[in-house]
Amino acid sequence: MTKHNSPSRTNAEMSDLPIARLDTQDEEQSLPIREYLEQNGCAVIINRKPAIREVYHIMSGDVHFVQSNLASLTRKSAQLFVVLFLGHRSSVPDSLLSSGIKIAVITGQHLSARETRQLFAYFFTGDKNINYFHTDAPPMMEVKKIEKPELPEEVLNTSRSINFLRTSMVIVGIILVPIFWYLVSLSMIAGAEWYGFSAIKKGDTSRLQTVARITNFWLSQGRGILTVIGPPILYFGNESFIRSQERILSIAGDLSLAQTKAAQLITQSALVTPLLFTTPDEIKTSDVSLAVTLDTLRLELAGLTNSLELAAAQLHILADDIHVPLVKTVGREITQALTHIATINNLITVYRAAGGFDGQKTYLILLQNSMELRPAGGFIGSIATLGIEDGFMETPVVQDVYALDGQLKG
């Protein structure tokens, strides 16, 4: 199985989100599991032991991979699950059956979003130690052949022609209508995403909410149509095309989620910006807590980073399947956005340290006028002390430098 590099998770363990550890043999095969965990508020650590004890631990792979990981496990998390891709094996080894761990046996090669939800529903609410997914359909019953009376050859030929024409029209309609509607869905999604990024640049959060609703509607349309046109295409052996289309829709979903989080960030920033380094008297009428709002901003930034990193990782995989310049252009835009987000996160960290959120900070300000400047620096005429606590400045105290000089004389 092919492995792909996952995006960086440097900030995952520093966030307040619950940690989910995912040990996987094939990251592309386990991508729906990772998406489900991140969409439900978990920070996912892939194929390594997190610094903080994980809440959930999922192992995904074949029998040999799962047995090796269980044997090397030094500690067990609060909830340990196994997703076993059985492949051509006919049964689960006794060593796994007697382990007491919940095991989901997958007889296929891939998981859809719906099957992933069923998978976690079993993990959290199922009462059996093992459950099977992707079971084969029961055999069809034999239909008894009914003898029909023979008709004249001319009538038979006419009937065959009419039936052939009807069948052809139905087949063409069944094929073309879903494909046309799928192309319409992709076009609407692309237009809505582009419109959303334009709204972000202008800070128009009301437009972003409208764009999010439109995008989610057409995403549901695209996914529904893909389930219709997917099986015939898979039948003719073009599995890579279907996987690429699923990845495109998943990327669009991640970008839509990122736009929603960006709208929330803009709203929170509008509340914080007027209060930066103000005095308590200037905000008596404000109900905004800077400390709480800053923590909210950090969480929103972490969620936005996760969505964009997931989209960037899938774009990297998609670029190997579809050689379209637009894919690389979108990838560069996402990378640039992640750089800006990292800068904003650093600024928030500096502001928390300098703004006295961990305790009052006192700053000494040295004052000089143009008459006091000299080539060697001159001398200081006055000093001021400024206190900052919880982001609010106290009234500065200005003193003559000689008052300080008198205090320093013993």
C-alpha cells in the first residue's frame, strides 16, 4: 500500500483539544478516520507517541501491522480501537479475538464518510468485541423462465428496434444527466469558494455565512451524485478517477470549514482590536473579556490551521493524480495563509506575555527632548512608569529624573 506524508502537527499537542493517536499502515486508506476525528474536535497525532497522554488510540491496518503495534504498546489509552483491514484472510486470529479490544473488521479496501460514522458509532456504543463491515450481499434467487408464444419475424424486429431505442435513450440519460449535474455542482462549489475568499479579504462576515450555506448545499449534491456515477466507473477499472473526485470534494469541504472559522476569527478580532492597550476607564461600558477572547482566538486559529493543513496534504496527493496548474496555485495560496496564521499566533503569544495576563507588568519609559540630545546620547530629563494588567494600561506616572537620582543616593 502506498503511504503519503501527513501535514505537520506541531501545534496539535499544545492546543486544548483532546488527543487522538492514529497508528496507520496506509495514511490514504485511513484518511476518513482522521477527517472524522478532526471534524469532531480532536487533535490527531499520526504514527508516533504524543507527548501528552492520548484520549483515543486507533490502530488501522492489516493483521500483521495491528499485531506488531499491540505487541510494542507500552501503555494503553483510555479508549483503544482496532480497524482491521482483513484483505484475503478468511478469519481474525485468535490472539486478537481474545485481546478484549473492540475490533472493526473491514473486508473492503476503502471507507466512505457514511461507513466511518457507522464505525465510530460501533466503537462508542456497540456491545460486541468484534463487528464486520462491507459484508457481501446475499445471492440472488433464480428466476423461473416463462415460455412466450412466438410472434411473426417482422413484429419481432420492430419490437426489438423500439426496445433498443428506448434502452439506448434511457442509458444515455442515466449516464449524461448525473455527469452534467456533477459538473454543475463542481462549478458552483468553485465559484462559492472563490467568492468566499474575496469576502475574507474584505472582512465581510455576513457574505461568508451565505457562501458557507451555498457551498455546503452543492457539496452534498456533488457527493450524492458521485455515489451514483461512481460504481459504473469503478466497474470499468477507473478507480483512481473516483478517488481523485472524492479528494476534490473533501478539499472543498476543508476549505469551506476554514472559511467559516475565518469568519469567526474576524468577528472575534473586531471585538478585541478597540481594547488593545487601553485604560480601564475607557472600557467601563464594554462586556468583552480580553483574556477569554484571546483564548477563543487561539482555539479558532488552531482549528483553522488543522483545516488548511488537511486541505494542503490532500492537494499534495491530488497533484500527483491531476496535473493541473490550478492545483499548485491553490496549494501555494494555502501555504501562504498558513504562514500568516503562524505570524498571528505568535503575535497573540507576545501580546499575552506583554499585556500582563499572567500578572501585572511594569515598564520604565525614558523621556528625552531635542535639547537633551548629545552625540554620546545626552542625558535623560524625565522618566515614566507604566503598569499593564489583563491588557489594560494604568495611568502612567511621570517623574523628574532628579527625583530618581535623589532616591539612588545613599
